[in-house]
Amino acid sequence: MNDPTAAKVAVTDDRLVVDLADGRTLSVPLTWYPRLLHGSDAERGNRQLLGDGYAIEWPDLDEHVGIEGLLAGRQSGESLISLKRWLAARAE
């Protein structure tokens, strides 16, 4: 069995939606990934699939989401302190 890979990604106002190459669709709350939640539409739209789709990267937000972690239900592991520092730097 092949590892799951992303084929298509969409970010709405409140969800991250990933269509997998095997036909499944994953949809998780955007609150799981605070950098995506706080990103602009342009920043959310600037994304790329890494490798053969094993992960998604948003370079403007310094966010990376692995497909295996998404399937396992793992949310962002960023600490609140780190997120606050990132938000403060964006406000400057």
C-alpha cells in the first residue's frame, strides 16, 4: 500500500480541506493550524505540495502540514508562546 498523498488543497475561512490521491477527502478545522487561521487569503493561496504530495507547505506563513499527521488527527504542535511571538512580528 502506498503512503497517502495530497492531490488538491483548499483553505476556506474555517477549514483546511485536502483531497487525497486515493479519492478520500480530509476536512479539519482551521483552528488546528493557527498560522493558517491568521493568514491572509494571499498567504493561504501561496502553497505547494512537497515531494509527491506527502506534505503541504505555506512558505509565507512558515507552516508545514504532513499528510500522515493530518490523517492521524495531529494538530499544530506550535506553542502558544511561539504563536504569540509570530503574531507580534507580523504586526510590526
